[in-house]
Amino acid sequence: MRKLISLAAVAALAISLAGCSTSAQQQPAAYQGVKSLCEPFNPGPVADQIKVTLHKNAAPSVNFPTPLSAPKSQSAIVDEGNGPIFTGGEMLDFEYMGFNAATGKSFQSSKWNGTDFATQLIANPVDKTATNFCHALTGARQGSTVAIIFDSKEGHGNKPIPQLGINAHDSIVFVIKLLKVFLPRANGDAEFPKDGFPQVSLAPNGQPGLTMQDWSVASAPKEFQAETLIKGRGAQVKLGQTVTVHYSGFVWSPTHNMFDSSWDKGTPAQFALKKGALIPGFIKAIEGQTVGSQVVAVMPPKDAYQNQATGSIPAGSTLIFVIDILGAN
């Protein structure tokens, strides 16, 4: 079960874009070459005072002296994992606990048993006063448990949150376990494009656009076709898994309008890769591919919405999807 963590009452999950990098040699093969978007976390003696005792399938025991405060955010690795390193701009699955550092009282927690962990994209700076989880977690590996203290300005903009019992100048503490770090975009080895396929151009953030000489309906293929532009180095995707993807969908027509895009929504999408949950062409495009791959798939009506109009998609349309496979589990 996946649940988006509700931290709006504390602050938006926003990041500060920065230019640091993580050594490729530290990353698993599928993540090598991924650039860091946030500065690595600051260790410090205040974060070290947060004592965490981990329990199997239950929330940890957390103790720290009160009141506790820090001049700036600090993080400490309580228990280090061995998975890919979080570098910012990535979707995370994670367990979490939040505390008022002045009183020691918990104001928010998942169950830490895998039933209600959070799934959240930690990316894109919006509000400079928002809690900078990206900075606080960058450098931590998948599987790690991290203790974080935010001062009141960094934690909640020095604004009181009465419903959580947080005063204007109270620092806050979070304990977070990184369950899964997803790729931010397709990452792997470039493949040669096929002749006759739409050409893909990428914006700096990885969002795809399409160009092609002949967009007439008559030129659309009658059978499903796919090409791999980037061959990811991760595990092979299997039917029945939940896949995390970025995608953009286009109608094959003279206007070749984009009808849907996870990039425009600002967060990757997650789907159960099973028959009946997705149009057949989407399953064909992803099943058997490897994590990190970018796939272009051309889907005739029989592999898309057939003769049914759907939203801005006319009945009988051939569709084109550009799909970045960010993870599967």
C-alpha cells in the first residue's frame, strides 16, 4: 500500500537546486552517471544526540534531550543501507517519524511495517522556506535510517503550527528510512534509433518532445512497434510488478498533440503492470525492458483505446508513448 506523506502542515517537500555530484563508483550500475541535484547532508553533533533504536516491523524508539535545537539542519546515519545513493530529484519510498524537538512529542509517523510507507518525489525548489528534505537526505543510501534535525526557520519558516503543537521557534526532528530510491530519468547506454520512428528531443530536465516528417494518419503503422533509445542497466521488468515511470503520450496526427504527461504533472507515475489495468500497448512497451531504459512505442488503435474516444484522444487513434522506466518492484 502506498500513501503520500502529508507534510503540508509542516512545510512543502521542496528542494534547493545545487551542483554537487556523487562519485559514479559509489553507485550500482543502474545509477552510475546520475548527477546530484542537492548538496549532501550536513553531519553534526546535534543530530548525533538523536538516539534511535530500530525494531522489526514496528516504529523505532527515538530519544533525544529536550529542548533540542541546531543552528542549521544536520543529519546522522543511524543505520546504513547498501543500495543506491539518494541524489535529489528522485522518487522515494520511505518510513518516517516527526517530532517537536522542543518537547520530544511525536506529531506524525508511519507504521514502519510496510503497510503505509510514503511515496514522494523529493524535487524541484518551489518555496525557499520549505523543509529541505532533499539536502537532508542527499548522500544517504537506500536501506539507511537517517535522523534529521531542522531549525525552526528551515523546518517551518518560523511559523507556528498549532494543530501539531509546534511553536514558531521550535526545531523539528525527523527519523526517515529510505526503502526505495527510484531513478530520476532514463539512465543507461544510448541505442541507435530506428528509421521511420518519431525523433525524440529532450528538455534539460529529461522531458521528451517529438518530431517527424510525416504525421499523416495514413502513414501510421498498423501494428505495434517499439524501440529502445536508452538501455538501462537495472533489473528486467516483469508482468505483475508495480512500475514507476515518467511518460508522455502523443496522438499520431498532423497536430500530434500531447494528451498526457507525467512530466507536466511534476511527479512520476506508478502502475500495476497487469492486464486490465493498462492499455495493451503500454504493457507491451514495458514488459521485458530493464530499469533505466527509455522506450518509444507506437500503438495502433487495437493496442490503445480502439474505437473509443478518451478525453482529448479521438476514437481510432494511433498513439505514441515515450516512457522512462525509473523502477519496478
